[in-house]
Amino acid sequence: MARVKTGVVRHRKHKKILKLARGFYSGRRKHFRKAKEQLERSLVYAYRDRRAKKRDFRRLWIVRINAACRQNDLSYSSFINGLKKAKIELDRKVLAELAMNDSEGFAKLAKTVKQALKG
């Protein structure tokens, strides 16, 4: 059986890993084994944080909506309940944007929500 030399294949594989590890610190960008270990760890962090980012933004939107609700004498939970009763389908991202940049528009929305909660 012929001996298989992996020179070109291995070199290409190492180059690919070291290219991805370009911004790492010290030996983690220069030495293949350290670069590979760090890259695996980094990819795990990236995967985890892509999901965490969605949660973080939702929390931020809720805080902003709650602050605007308090200015209009409503709690966040009653505001969301009133939106559902009034059949207003706006997501939290849009509501937070409205709360931040258009306080008069949010006040009108809060007034509609209050009427829906009464009736």
C-alpha cells in the first residue's frame, strides 16, 4: 500500500484555521493548536450570543415601553392587556420606537388602550 502524505491538505487546513484566528491575542493566532482551541470556543460564544442578543433587545424594548406607560398612568402589563383587548397588533420593537421618538403618538395609543380596558 502506498504511503499517503498530507502535506498540501494539512497546510491548507491549518491556513484556514489561522486565517479565522487572525484577531486573536499572542499564540492564539500564531500556533495552530491554540488557535484551533480558541476558535472552537469563540464559535460557541458567537452561537450563544446570537440568541442572547434577541433576549437582550426584547428586555430593552420592554423597559422603554414601561417607562412611556408610566408617564401615561399605566403599568406595562395593563398596557399590553389593553392592546390585546383593543385588537391592536404592534410588536414591542415598534412600540419602543414609538415610545422613544413620538411621545404624542404613544399618548394617543395609551388613551385608546385605557378606553379598551374600561369598556
